[in-house]
Amino acid sequence: NAGVTQTPKFQVLKTGQSMTLQCAQDMNHNSMYWYRQDPGMGLRLIYYSASEGTTDKGEVPNGYNVSRLNKREFSLRLESAAPSQTSVYFCASSEDGYRSSYNSPLHFGNGTRLTVT
Amino acid sequence: GENVEQHPSTLSVQEGDSAVIKCTYSDSASNYFPWYKQELGKRPQLIIDIRSNVGEKKDQRIAVTLNKTAKHFSLHITETQPEDSAVYFCAASREPLDTDKLIFGTGTRLQVFP
């Protein structure tokens, strides 16, 4: 049981290049998320997917797109990378939080460190 | 929208001492307050959480207190150990299940010196 798996672990891009960050979870969670972590800024939500087939914007969606490929996988795409997108990106998942009556903590992946030059 | 402020940004303590991290929130409707621990180079992990119908919750050496009137909540770590060294994030949301609207604080880097 791997939990949440993210690839790649590290990536360097030049301004204007594109790339896709991959995320998969094996916990049968319905909800998945992409966060970015910057020094002094905490964790900020980029996009989330409450269930397969749905996606919604978070706090900082500009410059990103997402795809919920199936229940397990949620990818984040940078179409034209900018230096401001240099960050550590975390994918996370949680159990169905919209109809359950119990706590639904976030389970994070190990992160992707992205540098845009 | 919700805003969560966290203090201090860094905290150094001697092993065995206590550590306290404080957070304030702006949305009076918030009623779920989790704390996440992130060790160096690793993923954040939930360590404890509290809901607004409870004033305090303990789990071994860690505890969280909540003051809804003042809109602040705190993490208390007693008898600190070197393995407690990490970045700690507080967060707040209106519902325990409203994870998409979970707003994080900016983090506190705790260093425990032997």
C-alpha cells in the first residue's frame, strides 16, 4: 500500500516549457488535491477534485490545469512555466468528505521540487 | 475568506522543554482545526485535530487547545525530543469534511536541541 505517489521528485524547466506532474493514490479516496509550498507561505491549494470527473479551482489556480484521469490519478499541468512557479508541489488525497460523518485527513505524497529558470 | 496566522515562524527549545505554537483565524464560522507535521524533506502528516465543540484534546505528549471567543488555537508539545524537530502547520476550515477549503498557516520550524 504505497499511499500517494508523485512523479517526478525533481524537475528543472526553462521559462515557457511545459510539463505534467503525475499523482496516483491506492487508498480508494474520492477526493484529490494539488498544493504548492513556498517559503513563508505555507501550503496553498491550486486545484482539487472532489470526485472522479470533477475538478475545481483552489486559491492559486492561474497558470495550471488539472486532469482527473480516473479515481486513482490526478495530474497537474504547467502549459508555459514561469519562474514564479518555482515551488514544491504536493499532491494529496482524502476520503469522501462530502457525504461522510467522520474526519477526513489529507494524505500527502512526497512532493515534487520544481525549479523554473 | 478565511485567513490563518501562525506564530512563531521559528522556535528553538532544549530537549525536555515544552513548545507552544499559536494560530489565529479570521472566519468565526470555522470549526475544524488540524495540525500537520512535516519533517525535513518529507510529506506533511496529520498529528492532531480539534473541532469547535471541544476546548482541548490530548494525544500523549501533544495537545491542542481552542479558544473560539478569541479565535485562536494552539499546539502544545511537552517533554520535547529531537525527533519533534520539524515544520508544523496549523489549518482551519468551516467543516471537518470541507477539505477543499482548508486554509493553512505559514508554518513554524521547531528545532529541539539535545
